[in-house]
Amino acid sequence: SIVMYQSIENLSIQRHFVNLGSRQVHYRMSGSGPVLILLHQSPTSSAEMASVIEDLSDEFTVIAPDTPGFGLSDFVDGIEPDISQYAEALKEFLDALEINKACFYGFHTGAIIATEFARLYPELCNAVVVNGLVVLEPEEEADILKHYTKWFEPTPEGSQMSWIWSRIRDQQIFFPWFKKELGNRLSMDPSNPELLQPYILDLLRCNEASQTAYQAAFLYPSRERIRELVVPTFLINYKSDPIAHHPRRLSNLPNNVVIELLSDPEAVGDRSREIFKKYSSNKDYTHRNTSDRLQSGKQGFAPTTNGPIYYSVEGNNIENIVLILHDLGQSSKAELFHSKVIKDSLKLFVDLPGHGETGPTHLTNYSPQSIVSVLKETLDYLGIAKLSVISIGASLPIALRLSEQKSLTVDNLVLIDPWCLNDLEKEKYIENYVPDITPSKYGEHLMRSWYFVRDSELFFPWFEAKSSTALNRPPDIEAESVHKKAVEILKAGPRLKLVAKDLIGYDIQEDLENFSQELTIFIWQGNLREIFAERISKQLDDVQINYLPKDKNDWLIEF
């Protein structure tokens, strides 16, 4: 199999975090048998390894961590551009999972981490497949170190979006991507926009500090270090890789290091499997991850029958658990300001199916009933049977269905600016609320996401920008803030249209009629959603309506 993302990951791929002191490492895992560690290239994540993980899981326990600072793994503060430090960080991860012997496969940056790991810890390595070792000449190194790790700065106009698209697209047209000259043209067809999009998302998951890994890889003294290897090492590549010829620059290789140049990525996959079978110690591995599921400041994935659900936790009061359901098109990250707002509780933030790091899942529809069944599995996994719920905006039907669950005790239901649309509004919102963010040839979908977020802070509904729909509250349109929220929209991707259709189209009348609990509604002054709250309170007896100040920094929500 070749290194490739999956738009919806196979259910056999589990996702976990392990806590290493203050930092967390995220990893994907599948299969059983001897351990095989896969290390991804920069600036991607283990997501790019999904097809390989699935493919090799028939014979191995495949474990693919996100390198520190990439995907969902925390950056190691103070790490230097030195591959030894990345290898040491990998050793910490393996120690936490009690892995004492494995085969390793690394791609580009991952290949260099694997090489150095084998040099430092030969006793842990059965064999190493190094796919894409970089061996630079001094003048290449100076040029690459100067330009390769260029990064963007979000602007108030969103101009970073065109840079981001071009940065990933040009990587398939030139090598290195910043040298846009005839001699640097690649002889490959640039991918279609759908295939580029997951690379864009992984670029957006990392930051400027993460690029230290690139510098470490380019600075790696491979000529000397390769000679120190004592484990079976295979420097493998396929012909169309721009650095395919680099291993030939090495000399005086020890007998345990072999160079192989193969026809294409498929051949590399087949050859790698042969090597892993030959060198693996035939021990089964028992996965033990003792990281606490509900620890403040930590994130996790809850396994469900429709795929893993992403969550994060703030606060320690296990007696007062508050589940926060984000608005349509947002994610748990967008709602983190509530951690300051709700006192003395344990706040549980989830990315609802179709959003954020949870992504599209294997659900065939996004009706509130389907979403609630997934949330119920998530709460069961976390051992939660009693909680309060805060619902923001369009997540109201999910909150209502959740509070009807017989096996849950919902102590308080709090709505912040809930939606309650009439039929005409429903039609209009289903059509227009979520823009078309299908990946497009020149990256226009990135700007659409940006404007969706930016104009949502200025108008309601955002798609009708008029003086009569202008919001009368301070807009949160600081460049960094808009950028972060736009990234969450892009993670949701084109399926967000389906989510919107199923959530907005849902009829809450019956749920409201059957609703017998107490309900608190908070209206954000100047946010133009009051009419919805009035419609809801007309139908219910026991509703308390409160007003939140225009400035979000002054909010306080108490139960």
C-alpha cells in the first residue's frame, strides 16, 4: 500500500493519546502481532499513513504517532533542530507504551528520525526501512535552511489563505517548493484539489515552531551517522521522489545498510512488508495505555461504533460535569472561552460528528438522533451518567434529544442563543448558511471559509450582509481568531452542508412539547438571535431568560 490519507478512516484504525508529563502524543493504531512503528513526513501527521496502517494491520500491530508539533501531538518546548532530540522524544513515547522491540518505517522527516533512533537505540530495533533519506550538499543545505520553513502570518484580510494553498500545491510542481525555476520542475502531475486538501489541513494543524523538525532533518549529518548503524537498515525509495538519488551520495556504508531504488510507491510498500516479515520478532504486543480519560487540560478520543469522537477536558470538579455542545460549523476549540465563564466544574468539550477533529465519521446521516447515539457512547466510555448541558446556537435539537435519554440524568439544560427557525427560514438557511467548501482548483474554498467566519461576526445571518442584519456587539475579528475558526470550518469540509441540512431541517416542535425540565436561556445582547428565544419561551412553561453582556469577556454562567 502507498502513503495516503483516507477521507473517512477505516473503523479498524483506533486513535489514542498518551500523556508524557505535561505533553500529549496522539497516535493511530491497528492490528495485532509484532510491533511496527510508522513515522510520517513533515508537515503532515499519522493521518497520511492511514492506508498503510490499514494495509499492514493484517500481520502487525501498527502504531503511528504524530511527531511532536504535528497533527495532534504537542510540541516539545525548547526542542532544538537536532534529530537526536526527536529520536529521544520517540523513545519516551515507546517507553510509555512498554514497547521494547519493533520494526520501523519512516518517510522523509520520519525516515531521518527512524535512522537516528536506530543509531541511538539499536537494542530496540529489529530493522529500519528508511524511505526518502535526505543527503544535502553544503550549498543546498544553506539555501533550504534559509527558505524551506517560511511561514505565514494571519492578516485581517485573510490573505494568508492564498499563500497556504500555493505552499502545498507548489510542492508538487517544484523541488524545493520555493525555487520556482525551470531546473526545479518536477516530472509529476499535480494532485486534484480533493487530494491536496488533507495536506492543507495538516499544515494548518502545525505552527511555525513545529517547523524545527524540518530544520533538524535538513541539518542531519547523514554521511557520518549512517556509518554508525548496526541494525539492518534499508535505504529505499521510488524513482519519482525528488530525493530518490540522495542515498547514492553516501560512501563507505556498513554491510547492514542497503540501498534500493524501486519503480514506484507500490513497490516500496511490497518490499517494506517483506522486510518487516523477515525481521520481526514474533511476539504479540498487548497495548496498555493508562492515561486518565478525564484529566483537566487533556484531550482524547472516545471509540464508538461510528468512529472515534474527539473531546477535551477543562477543570476537575467531577461532581459537576458540564457538556458543551458547540454551534453548527464550529468545534470544541471555538467554545474554549466558556472554560473561564463556567465556574467550579469539569467541562467536557466534544467535536460533534461532521466537525473538527471528529470529522465526518461513519454515520450515514447527521440527524439529532444519530448524533445523540454517538454522544451516548462517548459518555458511556467516559463513565458519565449525570451532567449538565450547555447548547450553543443550532445544537439545540441535539441537547433536547440528549435530555430525553432515560439512562442519563441531565441536571441543567442551558441554551445560549438557541435557534428556532420557521419553515421559510429553514429553507433559506439550509440553502445558504454553510458555503460550498468543496476543495477547488485555486483554493477559493479557503477564502469562502474565512468569509463565513469573519462575516458571522458582523451579520446574522452572515450570508445576508445588510445594514439591517448588522450585529450590535463587539466583533471578534482579530486576524488570529478568524483564522483559527476558519481552520475548524475547513476540518469539517464539504460534508458540513449535509450536517446543516439534517440539523436545521429537524423539527423541534415535538421535542419542545414533550419537554418537562427546567430550561435556562441566555441571550447574547447585540447578536440578533432574540426572536428565536422568544419563540421557544412561548411554547414552554418553565423558562428563565437571562441576558449576556455584549462583551464576551464579562460573561458568567452559573447553575
